Amino acid sequence: MISKKDLLNPKNKEEIPTILLQAIKNTIGDGLILFDKKGVFIFLNEAAKELLFVKKDPTNLNRREVIKNRKKYNKYLLEYYFDPIKTFEGVVKVKESSRGNLIKINSKPPRFLETTYIPICNKTNEVTGVIANFRDVTKLKKQAEQIKGQLQIATEQKERWTAIFNNVEEGVFVLDKDSRIVQFNNSCELMSGYSEKEVLGKKIHKIFKCHDMKGNYYPNFSLIDKVSLTKEAIPYDEHLHTSRDGREIWVGVSKTPILNEEEEIEQIVGVIRDVTKLKEIEKAKSEFVSIASHELRTPLTVINGYLSLLLSGDLGQMGEIQNKLYHLNIINKIYSETKRLSGLVEELLNVTRIEEGRLKVDLKRTDYNELLEEVVNEFKPIASSKQIILSLEKPSFYQKDLHIYVDRDRIKEVLVNLIDNSIKYTGKGGRILLFPSVENSEVITSIQDTGIGIEPKLLNRIFEKFQQIPGSFLKENRGTGLGLFIVKSILDLHQGKIWVKSYPGKGSTFTFTLPAKITSQY
């Protein structure tokens, strides 16, 4: 044991290094082991023995032998996260320290040591030995693992947030306190026509050029001014937005401020949704209610008027022979209006059945040629009254027996609707032709007219509910905008298809198919 007196008053100056080394090796908390350049243990300090759980002193033994017989020299098994032999030889060879080498001691609980090998060189820079330093890093290792776990969780959460942010249907943008864009997801890119890279750092009003119901643009109207002033979330606002390519879309926007500790706005999160389709449906519904009200009111007014006249006796006594023909004509008009009213109600009921999945078809063997002739003959007087030629083109197969399995009443409803539409939208002197044919086990029927045609922008929506084709020649009877929706739904139930080709001013051709033979499962 080196005393303080020996350290302060050595017998000679040459003893000072030795005395200091002994003091350090016995008092330092780190484990120290001194090897000669061949790897023979010269000495171990007490800390090294404790850290490595040494149970037999390896002094004067080569480290190769000790490593090979770990159980003999160490209480617990040592696991090296590096090659101890090659690392030692590398330090001797290149004369450079090797740091951060990890050893696991399988104690209970396990402990971890970080080892540093430092070469010892003489005056001629030759390696004479190696000092190994051992430091207990168990606590640091646990903390590092905890931090790694937390970082992993944070990374996963960030990745999930990024995935949601970029793939959510609604547009999401984040602004700083000056209304400059910080984040901008994929849906925002689609709605605005700008990429996130293009918009970062720019003011929101330069990208989303919205205006309010009165047509006010920035600075008279702003997406986020209200949030900035009140520091409160705006649950929902609707605006008309002009995208980069000039396309106008209706958007619903909600805005939420993020406040710092001083209750000042740090950021603003906005969620923007394309509600153009909803606005179109709302408009179509509104128009439908107006049209349906008119369509229902008209026959009711006629019926009510005639019945009032009959009941009041203003049209003469019904029993008198001279009035009989007149009364019969009025009763026919009442019957016609009642039938029309019933048709409108049935149309509304069919839409409800379709939406609830309750519209059914009763498939029976049907003579399709006979059905076509029947419908055409029913409409010929109506067409003639408008000076329109309605004809059924008879292909070679027409005289042959053509029977298909369909719901006769429903398919008649399809034909009636399509022919009635053609008459409505065809002017005097026009022509309507029906072309039936059979191809690839399908019956194909086309209804071609020389009417006003359909605008291209309406073609994709023509079979949706509440869609009206402007320009009917029958202003008093435009219909409810449900007919083609019902037609398509009926054909869907028959496994058929329908499509339209139209050119404004030149007419339209509606074509639908039906399976020539329907299997028993239907």
C-alpha cells in the first residue's frame, strides 16, 4: 500500500511514476489491466477484478489462454461484441487506440462494460505493452436502449402520421403564424394544382384562391383572418376555389389554431375538402323538388278543375244527351292526368326501391320482337302529333322467333322511357329509329334520334339521379330527372348495360344490351 508520505516524500525522483501508477490503479473506478505486447497479464487493479468478476488471478498468463477458459477465470460468462484477439493485435500493430468495444457479463442482472485498448510505446516508438480500460456502462446502455425504443416509437408514429397526412382524402395544410404554408398534403396538391415543393413558404391565399358567396377575394376575404383574430377554431366554411388550371371547385374548409404557452398562434391547421359533387347534388335535388312539385301540381290542378266544373254543374247536366260526348271527353282528360300522376308517383317509389335494394325483376320467357312493336305502336300517335317519324328498323333476324328471359314490364318501362325522351328532345320533322340486333349472345337495342343532343359535360352524369337535359321541346313536361337513373338500374338487374353517344344539334343514340339467355341462378 502506498502511503501519502511516500507519495509526497519519495526516496528518489525515479520512484514517482511508479508510486503514481500504483495510486491510480488502486483508487480509480475504472478497471485497468496492463498487458505486455504479447498479451500477457502484468497486473489488474481491484476495479478490474470486480467489474470482470475475476475468480482466479490471471497474472503472468497470456490473454489467449484466459479468453479460451473464461469459466475458469471469471465467475460469469463474458460475451464479446468484438474479436478480442484481433483487436488487441491491431492495437499493437498500428499503434493506435481501439475504443468503444462492448463486453456483456451474464450476471443477474446482466452488466455491460465498454473497453478501450491503449498502446504503450517507448522512446523509440515501439509498443512495449497495452493498457485495457474497462468502464461499467450498464446504466448508459439501458438508457440508450430506452432512448432507442422511444425514438423507434416516435419514428413509427411520425411515419403513421405522414402516411395518414399524405393519403387522407381531405386536403390538409399547416400554416405558420404569418399564414405561410409549412406542410401541404397530396390531396391539397390535387385540388390546387401545385406541388408541396412549389408552395412551401408561400401565403395560403396565393395558392387557394377562394372567394366567398359574394365573390370577394383576398384581401376583402381570407381563409384564415377570422382564426387569427379570434384564436378559435372555425368548424366549417364553404368557398368557391379556382385551381391553377382555372377549374372552379367548391371546398369546405375547417381551421384550427395551435397556440403556444403565451396563448399566441404558433401554427394553423386547415382541412379542406372538395364538396363540388355535394353542391351539384344539392342543386339537382333543389331543382328536382321544384320540378317534381310542378309535375305533381299540374295534373292535380287539371283533375281538380274539371271535377269542380262537373260537380258544380257548370258543364251542364251529365244525364243530358247533348252533353254526354263533352262529359266523356272531360272524363278521359281526368283519366289521362290521373294516369300521369300515378306514373310520377311510381317513378318516385321506384327510386326508393332501388336505393333500398327492393326493386325486383320477375324473369319470364318474353317475345322481344312483339314487345318492341307494342311500344313503338303506342308512341306513333304521339310522335305523329309532333310531325316526328318513329319507326322500327327490322333486321334479317326480326321475323325469326326471338325470345329472351326478362321482366317484360320492366323492359317495357326502359323502352318507354327512352322513346319518350327522344320525342321530348326532337323537334318537328325529326326522326326516331329503333335498331335491334343480336351479337355475341346479347340482344342490342339502339334508339337513335335527330334531336338537340346532349352537351359533352353532361354525358358522364346522364344516368345519375336528378339530372336534367336542358332544351326540351316540351317545356311543360320536362320530367323529374329520374328516368335514366331508373333505366340503368333496371338494366343492371338484368345484367345489361347502357350507354349514349350524342352530338349537340345532331341528335343522340342510346344503346342498351340484354343477355340473350339468362342462367337459372337469376
